[in-house]
Amino acid sequence: MFCFQCQETAKNQGCTIKGMCGKENDTANLQDLLIYNLKGIGVIASAAKAQGAAIPKETGLFVAQALFTTITNTNYNEENLRDWIQQAQKVKKELFESVKDKVGTNLHESATWYSDDVASFNAKAQTVGVLATENEDVRSLRELLVIGLKGIAAYADHASVLGVEKDEIFDFMFEALASTTRDLSVDEMVGMVLKAGEVAVTTMAALDEANTTAYGHPELTEVNLGVGSNPGILISGHDLKDMEELLKQTEGTGVDVYTHGEMLPANYYPAFKKFAHLIGNYGGSWWHQNEEFESFNGPILMTTNCIVPMKSKNTYKDRVFTTGVVSYPGTKHIADRVNGSAKDFSQIVKLAKTCKAPEEIETGKIVGGFARNQVLALADKVVDAVKSGAIKRFVVMAGCDGRQKGRNYFTEVAEKLPKDAVILTAGCAKYRYNKLDLGDIGGIPRVLDAGQCNDCYSLAVIALKLKEVFELEDINDLPISFDIGWYEQKAVAVLLALLHLGVKGIRLGPTLPAFVSPTVLNVLVENFDIKLITEPDADVEAMMQGK
């Protein structure tokens, strides 16, 4: 194996024996082979589109879902990944047969390779993985594109579940995947990466449309951190449709529902607030699962990443259910929807009724719901605070949380920022500081939580609106600094989106991505002033000075 797609990668170079995430060697190789087949689909689809052929939307959606299942902490199940590979070969073959008169046979090997021998998958995988591209800089740009695509794919899948699909997103996936099989110039590859940022903005906007149309705009909300006396179901991940269907199927059953990790923002949506048995949020970010899932006592539903491998001392495996693109060996999987019907969560509800109520691990409340609509409703108040000098700076501390001690950096920054600075956040990075008592500025909380990682779109909209209000030419003239914690591939999509919007001077850490070569890093530094986070005191001082 060779994998360097997340921040935990060994020695910040690449995992070669076993993933730091817990992913086994063979699992990583199978994911590489799946991506290879997706590149083949991209080759056929882009060639066919160039000749005027229409590509079924189902093909684009399959590619999005398959990319999604290769994201860190999503799929640890080798049997399931072999199924994905076989399905990818089927999709590839059917697509080729439908357009072969337009694309011919002179295609990249990823488009023509087929095998029914699952035993040979691993051997093939070792020849088509990341290191198959020998040139370091070419490899860096190709992988930056593929990794950004994974984030785009995740958001596109979530939007599709709620009925919002955009052909241009799927078309770009085909184009981008195909581009990684061709010998392009550096400028062409950089252009493709920057186009990924543009498409990431389109995709996050589509998901924002999907979420808010279905469930209303997030609103200022106090979320309970304690527990009730009833048995409960804990739901984690990002899929709001799963959240909706679980709440409906547990209503009146005597079973309560709690959010965990990235599902916390579900508490902010008006549509979910009407369910009295949505008690609140249990625990913190994804990497606390081993302890928090244990103490919860009831079933856990993983709707997307991040699922954490269980330790030998953990006893909750029989209580874990996966769904969608998530798969973990030995756990129960809830099947996808059929013909528009809801997923069937009855076995989770049945199990919950036999379980003890959750063990209380904390009490109190946290405040969130500051997505674009809620913040813009406060725009006059915010603008007045800026003009009066009550607010000197906004600091966007978004992105992912992680296990490393270096992540304490974000807690320290939050604590050390002057009291005239406001934190804008989205993603699980917020768990490093969202339970701190940082006060408010004239009634405006100093931590404004927009929601999930995809809700970084809200933060971009807020920034662009402030630029308009203050009649500025450049978004970088705003009193806003970006201090981003990165971990996995959706954070890369968000980063590329911010670059497309023209944001410069972004701090990123605790390490820079291992897949970015020194040459590519120089391009990012020269064009966008990308910085590595340093020490809290130094970074706070620099950010408050607009540096």
C-alpha cells in the first residue's frame, strides 16, 4: 500500500504497511483499484461526451458514491470493496458498449481492463496505485485533483440524496479522472486543480440548496449536552436524509435520538426541532468514538465517515449499524432506499428498546446554527460592531479535528484571541473550542458555528456579503483570517473552493498535506500565500495584524 490522503499519514510521507487510520494494506490496495476503474469510466465518458454522446446521470452518481467510499474512515471492508470494483467494471462495460461507436478502442488501459478473478485484484492494484506515477510533481498534482474530487463527490452524493443533481458536477468528475491518465503540461494540471475548486463551490452550493429546501435554514439554537432516561440511538456522520427517516421511525416508540460528531448541526434545522425525542448531542468529535460509543449503551448509526476502528476492549460492535457508502467488517448494514421508499431502521429501534439509557458524560448546552441565513439576519448588528471597533477581526477556524496533540493549537488560539475577535467555524474542528466560555460581543457570540464541513460554503457567502457591504474590491481586504485544520479529503475540496474564490493567506495545519510536493507547494505559496500554522501566540498576533 501507499496512502497519503489524510493528515495522519505516517511521518507525513505516506502509510506503507498499515494506515494510521487503521486501514489494512489490502484494503488500501483495493481502494486504489476501485479508483483505477473509476478513471476508466471517466476516460470513456469524457471521450463520448466530446463526440456529443449523453452520459446517464446514474453513471455520474455511481462514480461519486464510489469515490466517497474511498474517503478516510469510511470503508474498512475488503469484501464490500471487491463488490464496488465488480460494480465499477459492470458500469464501465455497459457505458463502453453504449458509446463504442463514438470512442473507438484506442483507450487508456484503465478503460479496457476487466477481471472476474477477485483473487487477482490485489496484484493488479499494486501496479496502478499512487506510486504508478513516477514523477513527484505530476503525482502531486494528479493526487491533489483526485483527493479534491473525493470531497466534491461526497457533497454531490449528499445533495443527490435530497434530489439536487447538477450535470456539470458529474461531467467534471469524468473530465478530471480522465485527465489523470494523460500526459498534461504543468499549467494544464494546475488549471484542472483550480477548476476543481470552482466545481467544489458549485457542489457546496447545491448541497446548501438541498439541505435548506428540505429542512429549512439553520437557526440560532441551544443544544442540550445531557441525557434523558429513555434508551437512545446515536446517529453520526453527515446524511440528513438518514436523520429525517430515523426521527420519523422512532417517534412515539419511547426511544430517544442523539447526534454525534458531524451530525451535531442537525439540531439547528427547523424541520428536526419539531421532534421532541431529539434530545441533543452526545460527546465530541469523531476520534472520541471508542470511549463515547461504549458509554452510550444504545445502538449507533454511522451514516458516513468518520468511523473509527474498534479496540480490543470495546464491546459495542454488535450495536453499530452502517449505511450508505460506509462499511465495517462484522457490523450490520442498513440497505439503501428502494423506489423512493425510506430506509428501514426497524432493527435499530428494536435493539434500542433492549438497551440501557445513555451514561451521562457531560451537561450543559452549546450554541450553534450560524449558517449564512442566520448570520446575514444579524448583518446590520455585525456591521455596526465592525464599524464601531467592537469587532476587530473574524477568524475562520474551520475544517477537521484530529487525534494529534498538535490539535490543541486550535483550542489555544481560541483562548488567546482578543475579546474583540469572532471565530467563524464549520466542521468538526469546532469541538476543540465550542464548549469554551468565550463570551459575546454586544450579544454576538464569539463562536459562530455554521455547521458541517460543507457549510464552509456559508462562511464563504458571509465573507462575500461583508465584502459587498463594506464596498471592497477584494475579499482579502476584509478583516478576516483563515486558520484551517485539515484532516481528510472534504477539507481539501473546501480549500480548493476558497482558493477559487480568491482567498489568500490561509493558514493550514497542523501539517501541510503530504501529497503536495515542494514544487507544487511553491506554486500555492506564490499564488495564494498558503501558510503552515506555527505557534498560537505568533499566529494570533499575525492574524490580528491582518498578516
